[in-house]
Amino acid sequence: MTRSAATLPLQSSYNRTAMLPTLSQVCSLPSPLEQDVADYAAGQCRHLEIWLTKLEEFLKTNSVDDVRWLLEKHGVAATVAAGQGGLLDSQGDKLAAHWDHFQRRLEICRDVGVKTIVVACDIAAPLGQQTIDRAIVSLAQAGDAAAEFGLSIALEFQRQATFGNNLQTALAMAAQTERPNVGVCLDAFHFFVGPSKLADLAHVNAGNLLHVQLCDVAGVARELASDSDRILPGDGDFEIGPLVERLRQINYDGCVSVEVMNPRLWQAPPRQFGEIALTALRRALGLASMEAGQ
């Protein structure tokens, strides 16, 4: 609990090619799913983080088979999906609506090849023990529902949440569910602008870390930083090096995605953005070349 960041080695001999460079569709939010897949693939992206509302929009006029065909055509694996909220803090009719929606998403995600769904820890005030207990029960129930479809749940701590705004608490919440398919998503934005500490990285391992999202922020006070300030990893002030080194130490072999919600970057064509973002991501991960299948 008190291990300092200084104890994390700066260099190691761990496998640097195990992590899977990934692009999140939210990086090109205005473009349709089919354009993201084609353009990102043209820039050598082989792993995609699905944005759930984009997938649902595509399915209004297409089938799940069409999604699978599109991914197979371009050689892209969509093993992670994000954009799920409302499960931990909602009550009554709102919770029922969110839960029904979540159940439908589980089936769709399984059918298109997704293995992990990122669930936001969007717990708001007022906060009491009952709220915390309810959130953990809901997280466990989400894990049970996901398990029926062969999926895992990655809890994403949110820096603005009343509870679950840091990595250590998110890890504790996941552990308290006692569900093997429930872990955490480490979003660099929420990690660095929120109350998390580099020392918290000592508590992640290959079993409880299910997804990683990287970005950066430059020249903005942490208190004022918002999602729209996100830029590419390595272009800002975040200490990404120790985070990546910890991934190597635990032999993390899952997806590491670029996730930015910057309206200025949305203006770039998906292919152009994808090529630049993937280059920045590979540099941040210490990957020297674009090898097929990574």
C-alpha cells in the first residue's frame, strides 16, 4: 500500500511485444463504424476498441453477420467494447432500463467477438455505505450476466466519481465481487488527473487488469482538465513511462488503446488520425516496428 513510485524499475527485460496496440472508435466519433474499421485497418491497426453506440447505430441498418464480415474483411479484431454506464448508481426504473440495454449489448458483443466490456464507475453524490454496497452488488451482477456470454467486465474508475475515482478503490471493488471475470480498466486520463498515485500500480496484475487506455494532456491544470483536452500519448505531461513499465512487469498481454475525445482531433480523417495515433502508441509502448498482427 505504501510502495513508492521510485521502487518501480525504469528498465526491464520483459517481452515488449505482448501488448496489443489498439485504437478506440471514440477517437473518430463523427465517422461511422464501417469507415473506422476500413481506415484504421489501412493504417495497420489490427485491434479495435468498439464504441457501443456506434455499433448499435450500424446495426440499425445492418446485421451482426455484417459486422463480423466487415472485421474479417479488414483483418481487425474487436475484442474490447466501451461506453457502458448506468449500472452501478441507478435505481428503480432507470436501473431496469440500463440493465435491459446492457443485457442486449452482452449478446451483441459476444456475437461480434468482443471479450471485455468497459463499465464506467459513474457513482454520484450523495454517498453513503448503502450506495457503495449497492454498487458492488451491481458490479457482481454485471459480472455474472457477462459470464453467461463468455465476457469479462473491466471497471473504469472515473476521476469525477464520488466513489471509485482512483485505481486502488476500483481494484478493491472488483476484488470484493469475488468474480473471476471482473477486473479494472486503467484509463491514463482518470489515473493522472484524478487522485490515483503511481504507487497504486503495484497492485495491478495480469489477473485484475483487463484493459488499458492511453492518452495525454498538455499545459492544463489537473483540476481543469476535461476529456476534450486529451491528446495523443507522449505529446503531453503525463508520466506514461512508469505505467507502461508496470505493464511489462506483469506481462500484460491485453489491449492498450488510444482513447481521446478531442473535438479538434475528430476533424482529422480516420485513416490519417489512425496512422498518427498508432505511431504515437507504439512509441509509448516501446514497440519499434509495425509487425503484422500487433
